[in-house]
Amino acid sequence: MNKLVTENLAKVERRVQAACARAGRSRDEVTLIAVSKTKPVSLIEELLPGGTRDFGENKVQELCEKCEQLPGDIRWHLIGHLQRNKVKYVVDKACLIHSVDSLRLAQAVSQEGVKKQVTVPILIEVNMAGEESKFGVKPQEAESLIREIARLPAVSVQGLMTIAPFVSDPEENRIHFANMKKLCVDIKGKNIDNVNMNVLSMGMTGDYEVAIEEGATMIRVGTGIFGERKFGERLETMQ
Ligand SMILES: *Cc1c(COP(=O)(O)O)cnc(C)c1O
């Protein structure tokens, strides 16, 4: 038994609750996604008795392999960059694809959704800080992309996702989270058919408390729960 993972989760949970309290938000407005990428199935299993069901993976193949080995009531979130040729493997396994950032990708997802007769819930990934190395659309392009995606038959836009810069002081990311919330409210106000802007996926181990204070409804915590990953596996960027 690796008790560490459940202890880590309990610590994160306490901090999530405290952040919700500070922001005057209810704890059930925030879904904690345990990011299990690169970690073995046995560590995920440690968390199941406690009721954790939302897990995040950044690679399609790894998500599919783990999905096969673990109980069917787990909600698998695809949080990493998705290539069009991998779409067919994941549309009916992920509960939410967080990383759609082009019309071409959304079209591929929708086509596969039509084939499998499912409507695929997606988020639009936005590069809030304008980092060269990151995927995601520019904030000013999000609305027009969403308008185009909204016309596709088998995808359903649920909100936005961002990966904030890697910083030592999480306060540096507050502005990006606040801008993302503004963008979300703004697009929601346009009442685009077939689009609901209820999900804001933002905040990771280093900055999830600030993200909650600024309105995150999903936070993605890996290291804080499962411990460090091997070097180079922190994030999947374009390099
Ligand atoms: C790896 C990853 C996370 C989790 O990162 P930690 O810093 O370990 O919490 C969150 N979001 C995405 C998109 C990731 O790839």
C-alpha cells in the first residue's frame, strides 16, 4: 500500500476547500482532476476507495490502456495535445477533451462522434499568456473559433481550458486566470447555440488555489497528488 498518494490527496483537498472558502465558493463548484499521466495504474487504484473518479491523462494511448484496466465509472479527462489521427481512439473514452484548439481538430472529433453516435464534450484551449511554446488559440480568436465549432453536429463546447506559465510565484498567474474568467463570461454572454460556457479548466499543482479564487471549475493536479514525474514529463509543449 502506498499511503502517500492518499495523504497527498487529503492535503490538496484541504487546500481546495480553503481556497473555495476564501473565494466564497461552494466546494462542489470545483472538480479536482487527479492527473495520473506517467503514473502506474496501481497508484490510481489507491485513490478509488476514497471516491476519486476524475483522472487526467495527456496521451491518448496511455488513457486508453488505463481505461481498459480500471473500473468503468472513472471519468477520463484528456488534457494533453490531441493529434487528429488519434481522435478515433479517444472520443468514446474521454468524458471531456480539454485541448481542442483548431477547427480542423474539432471537425475530426465531430466526424468520429457522428460515426460512434456520441456527442463529444470539449473545451477550447486558450493560450492566455501568449507563450510561444504552448498550444492553444489566442484569447482574441477564441470566440470566432467557438462560433465555427458550434455548427459541427457531434461536439459540444463546454468551456475553456488554459495552461498557465510555469512560475515560482503563483500570484504571477492570477492575471491570466482572471482574464480567462472574463473571456468565458464574455463568450457566455453571446449565447451561442450549442455552446455552454460552464467549465473553466485552469490551475495545476503550483497555482490551483489562485485559479480557484479566480473562478476555476476544474483544476488539474498531478505532482501534488502523485509526486514528481521524470524530467521532461512535466508538460507537453510544442518543443
Ligand atoms: C501534467 C499536466 C497537469 C498537471 O501538472 P502538475 O504541475 O503536475 O500538477 C495539468 N494540466 C496539463 C495539461 C498537464 O499536461
